[in-house]
Amino acid sequence: MNNNSAATWIWYPGDYEIWLANEMNNRRTERGAFFPHFWKMDSHYVLVEFSKKINLAAPEEIEIAVEGKFNIKLDGKLQFGMPTKFMLPAGKHSLNIKVWNQATPPAIFVNGKTVKTDNSWKVTYEDKEWIDESGKASDTSATIYMDAEGWADFDAVDKLPSQYKLAIEEHKAVTVTNVQGGQLIDFGKETFGFLRFHALSGKGKINIFYGESKEEALDTNDCETLDVLTVDGNNVTDEALAITSILEGIYTLANSKAFRYVYVTKDDEVSFSEISMLYEFKPEEQRGSFTCDDEELNRIWEVGAYTMELTTRECFIDGIKRDRWIWSGDAYQSYLMNYYLCFDSQTVKNTTWALRGKDPVTSHTNTILDYTFFWFLGIYDYYLYTGDEHFISQVYPRMQTLMDYVLGRTNKNGMVEGLTGDWVFVDWADGFMDKHGELSFEQVLFTKSLETMALCAKLADNTPDQTKYEKLAVDLRAKLLPAFWNETQKALVHNRLNDKPQEQITRYANMFAVFFNYLSAEQKQEIKESVLLNDSVMKISTPYMRFYELEALCALGEQKEVMKEMKDYWGGMIREGATSFWEKYNPTDKGTQHLAMYGRPYGKSLCHAWGASPIYLLGKYYLGIQPTKAGYSEFAINPTLGGLKWMEGAVPTPNGEIKLYMNENTIKVTATEGRGYLTFSSESQPQASKGTIEKLEGNNYRLLIDGKEEVVVSYK
Amino acid sequence: MNNNSAATWIWYPGDYEIWLANEMNNRRTERGAFFPHFWKMDSHYVLVEFSKKINLAAPEEIEIAVEGKFNIKLDGKLQFGMPTKFMLPAGKHSLNIKVWNQATPPAIFVNGKTVKTDNSWKVTYEDKEWIDESGKASDTSATIYMDAEGWADFDAVDKLPSQYKLAIEEHKAVTVTNVQGGQLIDFGKETFGFLRFHALSGKGKINIFYGESKEEALDTNDCETLDVLTVDGNNVTDEALAITSILEGIYTLANSKAFRYVYVTKDDEVSFSEISMLYEFKPEEQRGSFTCDDEELNRIWEVGAYTMELTTRECFIDGIKRDRWIWSGDAYQSYLMNYYLCFDSQTVKNTTWALRGKDPVTSHTNTILDYTFFWFLGIYDYYLYTGDEHFISQVYPRMQTLMDYVLGRTNKNGMVEGLTGDWVFVDWADGFMDKHGELSFEQVLFTKSLETMALCAKLADNTPDQTKYEKLAVDLRAKLLPAFWNETQKALVHNRLNDKPQEQITRYANMFAVFFNYLSAEQKQEIKESVLLNDSVMKISTPYMRFYELEALCALGEQKEVMKEMKDYWGGMIREGATSFWEKYNPTDKGTQHLAMYGRPYGKSLCHAWGASPIYLLGKYYLGIQPTKAGYSEFAINPTLGGLKWMEGAVPTPNGEIKLYMNENTIKVTATEGRGYLTFSSESQPQASKGTIEKLEGNNYRLLIDGKEEVVVSYK
């Protein structure tokens, strides 16, 4: 009966994503206190009109479900009440459904034989359909209609968007130890979810202290998260004063927490038989993979993938203990890792909408100057990896208003500086970093953001914008080297104050200028020596900026050096007991020093998305796979063993994958979509099972991969 | 124990008002269909931080109630949970409460011995309180803090803002008549509220047809509002599919309706004993009054006051049958009438916030170009009548952004024209009115709006804005006469197309230019003859523009002529049976022609606020009382009998009143606050019981009124 693709619930683009992100961002707590973020929290349009032009061969009954109070108009005529079924007559008609909902995003689900809600429906927050005295309707030609947004998840009448939940799965404790009158429970590795008490009864308090480390769980005064429950017979009251009935002896906490350990104490009059947890996760297929002969590297990849699993939720969050918020700089890296792991485009889009919020723009993204730019960069990459032009056209109006905000805050040189209320972040640095004046790092990101605007203006068919942003991008890019290049130091200096370049060199702008290709080949090599491999330049101690540092080195062909660094740094965390990667890691720290940050003994997050960068580096710079045209319609495969004996892996593409195996004399490639060149070097003439190998400069060769069969290359 | 003024619930300024207006605006229905408005519906900030610097002589326990999920910070430190009591230590402290609420506006109520929520608390939607790696807090000097808003109504912990309801009072039917198997119930006069069924039982449908007229109620096919109930034992289902239990035999409808008559039919299996109604109203004291020797005029004043009572709700609405929405042009007149009736400043502020909504501005107010300007004018008058500078400073940022929107849409002459998507309304005219090009009416309103901006910029201590808007206002005002004055016709022409003044004269711009004093005394007199008293200029058939037409005539001293017009026009409606004043009235219409509008037989609203203008005209131009400095600190009293033998009345002032009695030889004045001149004419030397009468030009005299005692003047 149902010939077309399934109906989905639909809503105003971005609105549900923003609302859902609010639900998620507001789950952070600190020692029992609710801890929302400090930037503006936007929300959905509370009144939305959905419309569709239909043309029916036969009358058709539609099922209608709505989240909100609504009306239906057929050909401009209001229909009685709020029906759950409605008969559409044959022929051409206009169907409009207008919904009001303050609490959750207005959303509709319409399902008939042919008429179904999907993103061919139009939506507006302001239809401007007035009527004049004679009853004549207004001109709505200036009304802004967008395409509706809907997710495949919500494909049934009873799958209400407002009721969305991540998946859960019960996990048991690995060990339970009695410590000072309480129980210390170890779940074996970093995890995230809802603690659950079995056979709970009695009357009195239960104190729960969570720890990503054993030390934290046992430190009842300083652990970052805790819960206090008051049990009274069949009811349990939590710190939000919510009262929940115990069902069949089981009480599950309302808020999920991050932990490996929990330490639980209780009043004598309360009892329970066991504590388990409901692991909360987004069910996703890990379509990317990487294995090699180095077991430590394999473990690094696995721990990175698990770190991504834990931090991939309704959106990509920074860390699971704190902040549990969406941060643009962190999310940008999650996007990149995701393209080499799950290729979950939906979560990239959700996160992009949520970070952007609504107009007006009242601060930088997350209040951070650099994070505004990472938001633009994320869209650039999203398009490159997915080829999803439709999303670009949907989000383009918000790109415009955010860039207007940036352009409204530039100085006389057309550059950005931190103004009052702006957070100039760059990185958590273990030394002095000047945040004043024109930072080269910010200008490099700004340039790339302007280039992104020009690209997306073109995709959104906005030629005047394209011209404007191309000019702005070219102008700013032309200023970078004159402003910041220090010919003596062979590097971009950190900043300029009152038009005067300063002397300090930091790694940040230099790294980005390398892989953004803003420098000559000669300058890039100079930077490698003068900055990247120069120990006198302040070292980076966050996996966040290590990500880019190693990417820059890979882009310069230093895979062997980077392999060593990965094994030292990420291997180092694993040797310290990490089961997920950390927010920050200083190899010279000892013991509980590893746990402290922000002046708090357990302030550091031990599961932080930006820690997982080997996922990206191994996929893009060892397997060597990346798109060169949008959505992998064309790709490049440039594998490098980087000291390994062999490696094998897969990189997901929008509707397929590229698999690669390489050892010291064989490369095997299978690409199920797209086409592109496999490039490699060989000391002797290589052989291919299919196609013609072309010789390039030096010992380099390339082979066009175009077809779904495996291609085997022998080389030396 | 409680020495200070009472604590009130507080919220972000404007947010509750916007939310409450949404609740109100969304109560419109048309024949059982939900009918929300067609412009953007804004909503509250969902995350708001409230803060207060406190200095306590002794520790103090505070009671805390919050609408939303919240946290408490004392001196920057988060406190556990969501407590309902909290002990504040002695000394200087910072108290912060941060609240998240998607569905209703974040609001808090704090009550201690000295610490109480009131508008000395600060609020922000974006505190920007980040901490750096070391735990140091950010600079929040760029954070925008506003004063909290709270109403005196919400002065107890259990008076939750989200639960606000108007008052109700049960009214019985006046007559019940059996008509064609149904009951026609007459409540005796136009009314508004919830229909109520007594001893309701059985199973089946009840159909309810509402009518402002008997004809409408009995016309089941075309009446504008109706309800269909499905009774099934103890449950009743309405058209919104909501199911309500019958309590002690009584079922009250969920949505209020406007009617005088209801016609009710039912299935045989359903029964009820009686239908009554709960009259829904805003309890207010009518502080203004007017009586005179002319009983018809007294009745006009009473019907006007009742029309205002019916249309004064959470905000001032246009009409009670439809649209039940806030329209800026309609509200502007309600404000003016209100200053002479209830002096309800709260409802003026609510309506002003609600009309403005939030940023960004995406269309004119209610989509109507002229209504944007009436919004500014309403603020001008609000300040003049109330002297409330605090409100001006709170709303000023939204005045700026709305005026930015207007200025972004001006043409090369700095004038406004209707652009695509703009509704150029002016009036419902019974003849051709060109809406193209530069309308003189719009430019006159624009000029006054710019003058309002300049005034309010000054009150908000924004000197650069003041300078900017003063210049814009002066420039535009200087263009009005050169652009529109037609020296042959002695009038402002209606519009200019491509810089060419057109020939048509309409009344609109001419009226406003008169009482805005944009013309010379000579031009004003010319307009009186050439336009206002000229029957060949298209007549006005709405009470809306009659309001300004008669005001212009009063401003020109034509009170006798206006008295005649009032008795003809408003007296005419009463003679047609009106119990409240209508949206439109054409004295030449007959019978049911009076009920039709918008191409629908009962489309016309028979209770429309803009119909009540005699309230304003009698107070301002007969009693002759108006403020000349903000908040009646100075006033003018210029009474005119206009053909009456005597009149007596009171005009409310912010904290008092001005009472006046006048007959043909005596004037009695009592002013309980402010000072100002009583001005009058007398053929012989007048005498005063107090003070010294000064002679002016001609037969005119004035007497300073300064003191609370009654002053009696004898004159001839």
C-alpha cells in the first residue's frame, strides 16, 4: 500500500536540533547542582506553518499527528477542530497545517497513500497571510519558506520527536569492594549512564560519589559529581526534589553520569541488593576501521573509537563528566574523526544547528572567537565529506548572520581581535600566550571561514554574497604573510599589537597555515624545522591542539615522526590506565597530577572527544584516504605505512566505503563509490591487477581507481 | 516581621508578557478551528540568570520558589540541589539563581526578612561567566544585565506567573427561547466568557453557535464561532480533542468566547438543566468618569467604558469575537482611552512588550507599516501620561532594533514606502486609497516615531542616539510640507509616486499633522475647511480613524461640531442596539448590513476597542485634562462644554486624580497631584475661591492649580 518512502515527523529546520541540544546541554551537574552553560540558550519557533502543494489522482485519507495545538487549511479554508484523520479530495490542492507549541518544537506527521510528511514540505515561522477587508489574501511573495527537516528515526506516528531517547543497555559491576562502610563499585572502564539500585527499600539517605578514577570516587569532598537520594518506603527523592516510585524494587536515577567507579554510602535503614547501570549510547555502526601489526597502535585506535562512542550523543559533546556541552572547537574535531569512524552526518548537522542557535547573534559561538571560525570550518568539511548541498542551503542564512556579526567586529585592518566579552581561547597552554591584539591564529581561521562563506554562497546560489566573500577572503589572505611572517625566525609570529608584529612564535597559526596551504612549499618546510620540530617553541599539552600539530606534520610527510608521537602520547595515556582519552595529558605529570585541572583535584575530564584524534590521523594520513570533490565523488588515496609493517582499514563514504590493505610490497584497494587516484612510491616498476599505472616525478606512481572491484598493486 | 515591600515573582523583562500574550492570542477560533496570527510568534529566553548583591547585618533564611530547573550560586560557588530554603550568611555576598524552562518563562520568588525578589534584581540571558584553566572567572563587563520585571499580582510563593488567570464571575441568561428544536439564550448584552452546562449527562453531541447578534447565533452555517461537544457519561470531548470530566454535573467550556446570544442544539440522548456563563474579566477600578446633562452622551460614555472593559484583558486586544489579538494601531487607541478610564499602566506595558516581541525584527509590527509607528507613539504617550522612565530604559533596546529595521527600509528620500511583504493599512476605507509610493500619512507617523526615539534616547542616557534621532526627525519633518503640501487644495496630498505628488487628498495625514502640530496655525485652519469639514473628501467609516478625525477637530476648538458627530455616530450605533461599540459603522447601512464585513455575513466585530474613543475625547477635550509634563507633574485643564449645560468627571493621574465640574457659570477643580493651569474663557472678570486669575488674550483667563483642595471659579 505504501509505495513511497516512509513519512517522517517534520519541523522547522534547526529548531528540533536546538531544542534537543538544550535537553542534552542541561544534563550537566556539579556536585549535585544543575550547571547550564553561560551563553545564550536559544529555542524553537513556537508557531510554525507547514505546507504542501498536492495533486491527487484520487481522494485520499491522511492520518495526522501533531505535537502542539494546530489547525488545518485546505485551499486556504480552515477546517473544523484538530482532526486525526482528514479526507483530501482529488486534484490540485494546498494543504497547510499551523502549529503552536511553547514547550517542544511544533512538529507534524502526515501519512496517506501518497501524501506524507518529508522534507519536500515547506515551513515558515511567519506566513504573513493576512486578508484585507474584502477577504482577499495578502501577497506572501516575501515570506521566507524553508524546507522542513525530519529524521529517518521518526518514521511512525508514535515516534514523537519530543520523546526521543538514546539507547540503553544494562551493564553489571565488574568488582564491588567494601571501603570504610561503603561500597566501591568498578564498572571496569570509563562508562556513561544511569545508576540503578535493585531491591531498594527502607528509609533514609543514599550518597553516591562518582569517579572517573578510583581516587575521585573515594574523595567524597572533592569528586566532581554526586547524587543524594532520600528513600522513603516506595518513593525516592533526588536533589531536584523529583519523587519517583520504586518499580518492582528497582530505582534508576533520572540523570546519566560519567564514571568508571562509584562509591556508595547509605543510612543503615536503607537497603539494596545490587547496583548496576544502564549504559546510555547512540547506536551506530563503526564503518571505519584500522588494524596493523602494532598492537599498541591498534589499542590506541580502539580507545579512540570508544572515546568517540561515549561523546557521540544527541550531538557531539566535549566530555562526558563535564562539560557535557557542545563546544564548537571540540565538535569540529569530532566531525573529522566521525568521517573516519561512523560517518554519522545527522549528528554533524544536529551539532551545527545547535551550536549556531538562532538570531540575533549576541556573542561568538560558545562566546569564543576561535570557536566561531571552527563552526564555519565544520560546514566546509561537512560539504566536502558528504556532498550534502541541501544542508548548506538550509543553514546558509545563519552562516550569513554569524559572519555579519564577525564582520561587524573587525578592526581597521579588517582583522579580528578579542573585544570585551569575547573569549580568545586558542588552547589551554602551559605557559604565557598573549591574547591581545591581532592573533595570527585567529586571522588564519578567519580567512578560511571567509573562503567557506564564498563556497557556500555559491552552493546557495547567492552570487552577490559569493563575490563579496571571495573578495574579503582574498584580501585577508593577502595580508597574512606581510602582517605575521618573520623572515628571521622563519615562522608566523603569534600576534601583532598596534600594527607591530611581536616576537613570540607559537605553533597554532603555523600549523593551520601548513594544512590550509597558505604558504609556499619552502615556507612549509621552514616551519617544520623552525616551529613544529623545534623544542624551544612552547609545547602543546592538549590532545586538542596535538591533533592539528600532528596533522601538520603528516601533511608535510612526517608520518614516521607522528607515529612515534602517537605511541608516546596516546600510548602514554593508555599506560597510565586510560580506558578513554583525556582532556589534557602531560607525560611528566605523576599519579593524581593527571586528574587535576582548573584548580580542582578531579577537574580534568578523562573522556574527552578531542583526545581521539588518532582515528582521524590514521584514516586520513596513513590509510591516506580523503575526498577531493564533495561527497567522495572524487577521492585521493595516498597510503603511508609510516614505519608499520602492514595496515588494513576502511574509510566510510556517504553510501559506501574505501577499503585498503598495505604492506611493504602490496597495496589492495576497494572503493564502492567515487573515483580517484591511488598514489604511492615504489623503487621498481609497480604492477596493478587492473588499470594502468602512471609514473609521476621521482619514484612516485599513480593509478586511477574507478570501479567496485578490489585492485591489487605490487610495489617495492 | 516583613518590613519591606512584598517580594514578587520576577522574570526577564518582557518575557513573561510575551509568553502570556501568546496564551491570549492563541485563543482565537473560527468555526471551531484554532486561528493563530500570521506574524512571528516570539517566546521567552529559556535560560535566565537572576542576581543580586546583598549585604546582611545578620544571617537570614530565604524561601526560594522557581518556575524551572535551577541552581543557586553564593559568591560564585554552586550550591547543592534545588533547595526551597537557603541560609544566607551575614555580610556582603553575591546571590545568583540560574533557571532553565522551555515551556514557561523562567521566574523566581525569593522571600526572606530583607532579601526579596523585586525589580532591583538583575537578569541576563547570557552571563558569559566562563572560567579559565586556572579556575579564574571571565570578565563579564560586556554582559548585558537588565532589571528584573515583576508584577504586584504575583506577591506570594503560590501565585505562579505561569498559572495567571483573569477573574471570573457567573452570569445567568436573561431569556431562553425555544427555536427550531434548540434553545436561543440571550445574556442581555455583549459579553465574554466560558459557557457552562448544568446537570449535564447522557451521551451524544451538543452544538453551540455563538452570536454577537441574534441573527448570527441562529445562522448555524455562517456564525463566526461555534463549539461542538461530545458527551459520553461523565466525560466531555471538545474540538481540540481534550477530554474533561463533568464535576458535580457542571461542565464549563475550556475556551472563552464573545457573544450576546448562544443557540444550542443537542442530540436527544444528552440533557442539561440550564446554561449559564462565567464572565471573564480583568478586575479594574474605573478611576475616570464622565457625566453630563445629556443622557445619550452619558450612555455613549458607559458603552465605551464597557467596550474597554471587555477588550482589556492580559493585554489590550482589538475585539473579543475576533481577532482577540493585539494589534498595534488598535492598542494605541486603547492606551489613550485607558489613561482616561482605568490608568492601567501594567496592561500598557504588557501590550507594548507583546507587540514588540523579540529580536530579530523580521517584519513590521503585526506586519503593518503604520502599526510599527503606532508602537513608537504608544511609548511616547506612555511616558507622557505615567512619567515611568524606568520602563523606557528597559524597552529602549527594542526600540533601537525596531527603528533600525525601519531605517534599513527607507528609500533615497529617507522616506518609507510599502515594500514586498509589508501591509500598508492606514484604514478600512470605503473607496479607493492608493497604497503605493510615499504616503504622507506614513511619513507623518514616521516623523513622530523619530521624535519619540530622540526623547527616549535621552531618557535612556544615550546621547549619541539622541543626536542621531533628533537629526533624522528634524530632516524628515522638514521634508513633509515640500513633499506633500498642495497650496491649491490647501491640504497634504495622500501620496507621492516617483517623487511626484499625487492629487488625491485623504484625511489621514492632515488629521495627524494637525494634532502633532506639524503645521502653521493658518494651515491648520485651512485643513479644517479643505479637509476635515469638506464632504467631498472620502469619508471615514471606521471608529478607528474617526477617533483621530474628531481629535483633530477638537484640537481646532470644534467641540460643538464633534459633540454633534459623537451623538450621530456613536449614538447611532446605540440606536441600532449596540451594547458595545463596533469595528465599523456606516449609518446608511440597514439591518443585517451592519453585521457583515470581510465578505462574511457576521464578519464584523461588534465589540471593538477602537470603537470606544468618546472616553478619550470627553476626558481630554471636554473635561480638557491632559499632562504637559511627564506623569502629570504638570498638567493643563482646558474645559469646554461644547454645547452641554454641565459636565462632571474625573481623570486619573499616576497616583491621584483631577476632578472637574463645569456648568455655564462655575468651574470646580480638584487635583490631588501635580500642578498646572486651568484655562477658560469668560465674558466678565471671573472669580476664584483660591489663587489669582490671570488674564490672557481676548476673553481668556488662567488660574494656577497647585494644591489638593477644590478650587471654585465663577465665570460667565
